[in-house]
Amino acid sequence: MKISLVRGDITEQEVDAIVNAANSSLLGGGGVDGAIHRKGGPEILDECRKLRASHYAGGLPTGQAVATTAGRLSAKWVIHTVGPVYSASEDRSAQLASCHRESLRAADDLGVASIAFPAVSAGIYGWPVDDAARIAVGTVRSTPTNVNDVRFVLFTDEAYEAYERALMKP
């Protein structure tokens, strides 16, 4: 598996699947979630509404992942995952690791060869970016998958540098 870093906009990536740092409602939001829904168009929201009406009436649980069409994006799929909100008093790192593992599982179920991840939980959910990068890179490296191209697409210089440090560690 090749792991690379890209400084930029995840909605611009030409990959089989883009991971969405979604909220549990699956109905759109801010940050990466809002950008994916805006650029991908109403097809994504339509499928998310169907998921809410069937399997995920209470919302998508933290650490889980589910796929929908990518609508008008160049990717074929959006894999939605709900990252944990950071807590200094409770260790939620297993949930953050699960986001990456479950996204790769969903990608394997779809036959995806290339995937782009954002910095899950490192934005509005407050996870310290160096720790988010360590967990993300370590989990992707240790998860058996048929995906051969994994990209972490980072929107800020700070996030890019944190993921670069994590990637350089064995």
C-alpha cells in the first residue's frame, strides 16, 4: 500500500472513494462534511436520507462507516464516518482508529483501489492534530486491506506537517 499526503481540497481528489468526516445525522454539516455535500450535490443527501430511514434511524454511530454515491464528485463513492469529539478526560482513541479501519473495510466491500481521508476529528471536533495524525497513519498502516493507494488530504499547513511527521515514524 502506498500512503501519500496532499495539501488541498479533498473534493478535488480523483480517487475511487473519499472519506467524509460526517456527523452522526448523515445530513451534512460544516467543514469537510459540508464541502462534500455541496460539491457532490443532492444525490449524496438523498442516499443519506435513505440510510437514516432504514439502517441508521438513530444516526451513524461514532467509529462506524457507511458508503453512498459520490454524486457529482469525481470519486465513485463517499464513505461517511463519524469521528469522536476529543475529550481530555476520556480516551476515545479507539473510536478514532475505528473510523479509519471501518472506512477501509467499507472500501474493500466496494472494491476500491484508491481512497482519500481527511484529518478525521482534528477540526471542529477538537482532536489535537499530531495525535489524530499518529492514530490515523498507524491504523491505516496496520489494517489489512486491498486498497493500494491511500491519501491523507489535509486542508491546512498545520495538519499537513502533523501527518508528515506521523508518516516519517516507522
